[in-house]
Amino acid sequence: MGKIIASVSCTLDGIFTGPQDDENNMVSWAMPGIIDSTNDNLVMFQKADAILMGWVNYEGLASYWPYQEGEFAEAMNKTPKYVATRNRELTEVKWGDFGDTISLLAGDLNERIAALKSDIEGSIIVPGSAGLVQSLLNAGFVDEISMIIHPVVLGSGKRYLESIAARNDLKLIGTQHYETSGSMRLRYEVVK
């Protein structure tokens, strides 16, 4: 049975994208922590058996990683990827020259995720994709949350876990302090 791991970078107040009209400002607050945690993130993606993402995240990642080189690009490009979307008009996904590594999850999301978890033995990483993670958490599919907290409070923007339907208890299973940036990775198991 596969294990779904939600992975995100966010501020101390839980924001993963910036305020209105500055949504892509992560460079100003997250980049020091992202650089600091690169090796740990690389290992996480190298060990992943699959990557699951929402449509918006897919569009950003698919426009970048297939055209990069190096260990991180290899992990992103060669690992099987799945794109979940509610838009029934979308019928195909592409990943540069690595088209055989990506699939569209169409139909009932709960059925497709249950089948994916059944088919995959190891970890299924969900990078970012807040809307998808919220749906997966609400449906009981998320097994772990790996969150890098950056030492900044933005006060406004989109919160990563904004639309959670009910209480989810978590058990701390790991921490990693990144001294240069002051960021902290917190790993939680979702108690079922």
C-alpha cells in the first residue's frame, strides 16, 4: 500500500503563496530555506515511487523540469507522475521527452487515489498542490505531511491547509533545522 506524503514550503502563519497580486513572491521568503533543504528534498524525490500533483502545480513543473539536467531533474523526470484535476475537458498531460512517465487521473478522484495507493508500494510525494492536498486530507488519504516552515509571517496570502473539513490528529515523526536560513522541516504522520 502506497503512502501519500504532502510536501510544502510555507510561512510560520501557514501561507504557501503570497498576497493578492504577489502570489509568486516565494523567492523573497522561501528561497533561502529551499536552498538550505535542497539535499533533503533531493533524497525525498529520489526515493519516491510516484509524484502526485494538481493541475496548477503540474503546469509549472512540466514547463521547467523536463528541460533541466542534473540529479534533481533526473528524479523529477524519471519518477512516474500523476496529475489530478476536476476539469473534465482536460484529456492529456505532457512532460517534455518523458511522456511515458506521466498520467492524467480522470474520473472519481477518491476511486483513482485509492487505486493508486493500492498499486504503488512506496511513497507518493505531493509537492505543493494545496487544493489537492486538502481534498486528499479530507478524504483520509494523506499519510504524512512534510512541511518546511520559513521564518517569516506574511499575514495574507493563500493558506496551505485552508479548507479542512474535520480535525486531523498528527504525530511528530521528524524534525530538521536548517541553520543558514533558520527554516525548519517538520514531519508529521497523520493519525488514522
